[in-house]
Amino acid sequence: MGGFCGNKNILAPKKCSGEARHRGLTQNSAPGPKGADIKEFGDSESGPPLIPMIHAIEAGNKPMVAAIEGFALGGGLELALGCHYRIAHSKARLGLPEVTLGLLPAAGGSQRLPRLIGVPAALDLIITGRHVTAAEALQLGIVDQVTDHHTVDAAVKFALSVAGRPLDARRISSYSCPPVSGDLDALFEEVMRKVRRGARGAIAPVACVQAVRAAATLPYARGMERERELMATLFTSGQARALQYSFFAQRAVSRWSTPSGARWDASAPKPVRKVAVIGLGTMGRGIAVALAQAGFPVVSVETQEKQLTEAKRAVSQMLERGAKRRGVAAPLDKMSYSSNIQAVADVDLVIEAVFEDMGLKKKIFQQLSAVCKPDALLCTNTSSLDVDQLASQTRNPELVVGMHFFAPAHVMKLLEVVYGPRSSPQALATAMQLGKKMGKVSVAVGNCPGFVGNRMLKAYVEQAFFLLEEGATPELVDSALEEFGFSMGFFKVSDLSGLDVGWKVRKEDGLALPGVSTGPSARIRQGRRYSPLGDLLCQRGRFGQKTGSGWYQYGKPGGRVATPDPWLHSFLEEYRAQHGLVPRRIDPQEVLERCLYALINEGFRILEDGIAAGPEDIDCIYVFGYGWPHYRGGPMFYAAMVGLPKVLERLEHYYRAHPDVPDLQPCSLLRRLVASGSPPVQKWKEAIKKLHSQL
Ligand SMILES: CCCCCCC/C=C/C(=O)SCCNC(=O)CCNC(=O)[C@H](O)C(C)(C)COP(=O)(O)OP(=O)(O)OC[C@H]1O[C@@H](n2cnc3c(N)ncnc32)[C@H](O)[C@@H]1OP(=O)(O)O
């Protein structure tokens, strides 16, 4: 009779002894259902050595059948690939997600999977780290059978049915990769080109391609050596540490708490059966689509008939495109539309998404308060306005929270859930849960101008403008930021989203004033340094891509390819001359330090003010909403990696050089963390609590 390898998820021998080290790498304990315990990465060795164990299983003389239930991820799937047969429950999910943790499948996964299912399919799974269903795994040839019944019983039965059959043809390590159609080298070169472009500095996807190439071109033993070498580089990299931190950060933010003591585990969300969206501009459409895709019936209200007609068509198209991509039916039946606000009378939750005008929003909140059920949650998608002021327009201010989505709202993963001083813990819990059901990374944040993301961004944007005044060009600033890992530098993003957006905000804030483009007051506003450069471009009708020019030129209105603009360069020269600014050579390191450390400094202020509960919250906001490179963990993790003393020293240096820029003045929390020995980022929450209690 054959042996089998399975338990609730994958059964494997519990204990195994032997040499655990591989040239400086430590091996993790035998992987459980979800693969290795990520917390153990980086620790000293523990548990049985996985690779020899998998080899022993594969080399065995009895048929080994993996019975897979639940998740078989990472080392879990690698163990199953060492078995001679694999049987999965229909609800099982399989995958090699190591790349998402900055690693590669280094227990033979990168060598066995391509041998089993072919290079293109293996590349897809290993580079993306995506999970597949049992049905897809069967179709790909990863598993031999799928069962709806008791998986272990099915595996035993299967083992009995194959007992006595020769096993040589079942040992995947002895296979050659199935031939690919076309030229193998060309295939790898093309894949590598695409991966490098998409990775934007991430090293794990590149190493994954290299490992699979080794599987396709080298004998198994040499492929394993290559796998191990590549893993050695990744395992100790800062990128792996950042991605593993981010894995836990995403989970930590769902356990929200507020300074008033409200907590995720003490606040039950209200049931939400039907939702309304008010306003069908770009944001409203995206939010409605995201809600319908998450299975919620949505009533969308738009009072302007023309906009309503256009929006209906656009929303249907978005739903159909999304459904096509995911291979499901478009949830068109979830959507209903109205031009009358009375249509929201029976919903459990409303998301207001009209444009950023406090007067208009106040009026809508008054109407909603009169029309909606008394216990309906009233949410605003404002990106900057005071949630508390809106709450004060309603009968039940405790039922008002901000739900700040990011454009495009049906694509972007981030949701800032903004609680005001009067929001009830239940309202916050309900909005957080709704975000989760919509597939968002929901982060609870306090109410302050710009909340967390935009408040920090302001400091970064200001530095980018100042750098232009001092001698940089948009190209220089953008290339430094892109080199760092942002998909687009600030000036390109600004051209894409429209310079008029920031101009409008600055006008409302009393910063962009007409007629003060010259003279000493031009560069000082509200007692601090101010750069009117963005306002000056807007005054000339340069709003970015939509007008064909902004910080770059685009050939025509709506053009998408940014090219350096000689007019802009002359304009900057004239501007500097006019204001007596002597341009100097600015290097990319200064760009990064000024823009990123100013942003990080504001992050510390936010922690100090209790607007974000911990560094994980800020980091998730930046990774999922602002294009911060995932493999750098987020701004606060990055600060910890750079070293808090260094961040402090550079801020002090720049503040000395620019005493009229308060954003560069190191915040007291940063100073105190440095003084208390710069604890690792995972310990900041405790340190902050202690520091707060000492105040
Ligand atoms: C020579 C070198 C030899 C190299 C040997 C290589 C060894 C093998 C390497 C690997 O296996 S790498 C792959 C590691 N596994 C993963 O990446 C899977 C991670 N987990 C998930 O993606 C999800 O958790 C899930 C399995 C899809 C389940 O999602 P679900 O939403 O249902 O639950 P979560 O909230 O995500 O998780 C619940 C709880 O469990 C914790 N957790 C999950 N997976 C792990 C893990 N692999 N290690 C440690 N902890 C894990 C998660 O943090 C949650 O806990 P709390 O944060 O809520 O306390």
C-alpha cells in the first residue's frame, strides 16, 4: 500500500531531523497550510529541513499522494509537488506566493512546477504569486484529481488504486520541461523585458524568471543550485523584509483603534444590505461600480439629467469590462438610477461623492438627514473637507464618517475611513467592514485637513516646487522619484490629474492669490515660504495633459506622452532671475531626501497627533493609495530602514538651510524616538503610547 501526505491541508511528517542550513540560508519549519510561517523568516533555523524532506518523499518507493484541502501555498505546494500524486478538494486554493514576500519558491518549486505544467504557465503563477482554484489546478495539470468529498479518504483510495505501479514517471524532478512553441531564449527575453518594466526595481520577480529559466535550461540538480543562489540574495534583501512587514501591516490595519478607546473587536458593524451613491462624476461612478462588483444593490443619484444619462452608459461599460476580465456575469442588475434624492429613502448607507464644495455637501447632508432612514449611515467621499462640519448638518452626527476612495475607485485598493469626534464606533466599524467587502485595504484615520495621505503629500509637493525654484527641472525631480520606484514622478502625476485641481484647493486655502506673482510677498504666504509656480502655469492655461501642456508638453490636448518642454525651462530661468534665485546643481539624492523626508516628518506628526494609530496605517495608505513602491514597505518603514538618526540629521540639515519651511523642522516624536534608541518600526506603537503617557 502506498503512503500519503496530507492532513486538514497538506499532511507531512511532523518531525524530521537533519542539516537545515544551505550555504548561509536558514530553513524554515515544515510549511503548514498557508506555507511557511512568515514570522519565522529572518529568524535562526527552526524545524525540519524542507528540501531533503521533499527529496526523500519523491525518491520513496511507495506512492505518496498529497491530499490538499484549504490552502496549499508556497512551501505547502512545494511539498505536494514532491509527492507522486496530488488530490485536491474542490474548495482548495494553490499557489506559489513567495514573490509577494520578496522571495522565490526555493524548496524546488521553481524547478518542479515548470517541469510539470510547462514554462509559460509556471512563469505566470510564480511571477504573479496568484492563487488558483482546484479546478484551474486540475486544468493546468498541477493536481491529478479533484474531489468534493473527504479528501484524505479520496487520497487513500487513490493510493490503493496505484499501489504497485512504477513511480519513475511520477518523480517531477526527473522530467524535462515540456517544449515551448517558438524559441525558448526569445520567450525568456520577452518575459524578462516585461517583468523588469513592471517590477520597477523589485528584485524578486526578476529572480523568479531567472530561476524558471534555470529549470528550462539546466539539469534538475544544477537548477536547484541556481534556485538556492537566487534565494540567498533575496532572503536577506531589504525588499523581502519590506514585503513581509507589509503582509502583516495589511492585517494590522484591520484591527483598528481610536484615541477615544474604540476598537475593532468591541464594535459590531451594522448590517448593510443596500447602498446609495450621490453624484455620478468620476469618483461616484467608480464607487458605484466597486459596490456592485462586491454584490451590493446600489441606487445612484445624479440630479443633472445629462450627466445621469452619460453616467449610466459609463457605469454599465465599466461593469461589463470588469466582468469580462474576471470571466463572470456583469452585475448590471445591482444598479438602479435616479435624479431624485428621495430614491435613497430605504438604503442602509449612503456615500456622497459630489465635487469638493463645502456648501453643496452641507446641503446634501441636510437633505440626506431628512430623507434617509434614521439609522442610515451617511458617508462622504471628501478628500479634504471637514467631516465633522458635515456631521453637524445631520440629525445623527454619530452616523457620519468619511469614506475617502482613490481614483479610479473601482481599481485602487485604498480606502481611508475618516472618523470625526462624534462618529460612533459602530459607524466606523460598519464603514471599515464595507470597505473590506469591497476588497479594499481600509484604514481608519482621524479627521484633520487632508486626513493622512493628502496631509503628508502636501509636504512632499511643496518640496518638489521649491526644488524647481532652486535649479531643478521637472525631469530631474521625476526621474529621481521614478528611480526610487514610484511609477510616475510628481510632475507627471500632476499633469495627469490636472494642475487646476491643486490650484483650486490653494485658492480656497487663500494661498493662490491673483496679482502677487512678483515682489517679496510672491514667495511668502501665511508666514512661510510658498512657491507660486503651479499657480503661474495655471494662469497661463497650462493644466497638464488635458490642455496639451503643464510641467511637460504633450503635443496636443489629451496627449499622453510627456516630453521636456523648452518653454518651461526658459520660464523657470526667467522666474528665478525675477526673484533673485541663483540656480544650483541639485542631485537626485537631495530630491529624495527633501521630498521623502518632509513627507515622513509629517507622518511622524500624524502619529504624534493620534490621527493614524500606527506606522502600519500610514504605510498601507502610501503603498495602496499613493504608488509608494511596495518593496519599500511604506514611508515609515522606509524611515526605519534608512535609520531614524539619519532621517533626523538630514531634516535638521535641510531645516537649517531653509528655516522658512516648517515642514522640514524635525517633529518632536522623531526626536524622541531617536533619543529612546530608535526602536524597530514594529515597536513604535508601544513607544508612542509610552511617550504620550509621559506628556
Ligand atoms: C533553501 C531555502 C528553503 C526555503 C524554504 C521555503 C519555505 C516556504 C516558503 C513559503 O511557504 S512562502 C509562502 C508563505 N505563505 C504565504 O505567503 C501565504 C500568506 N497568507 C495568505 O495569503 C492569507 O493569509 C491566506 C492564506 C490567503 C488566508 O487569507 P485569509 O484572509 O483567510 O486570512 P488572513 O487574515 O490573511 O490570515 C489569518 C491569520 O493568519 C496569519 N497568517 C496567514 N498566513 C500566514 C503565514 N504564512 N505566516 C504567518 N502568519 C500567517 C495572518 O497574519 C492572520 O493573522 P493575524 O494577522 O490576523 O493575527
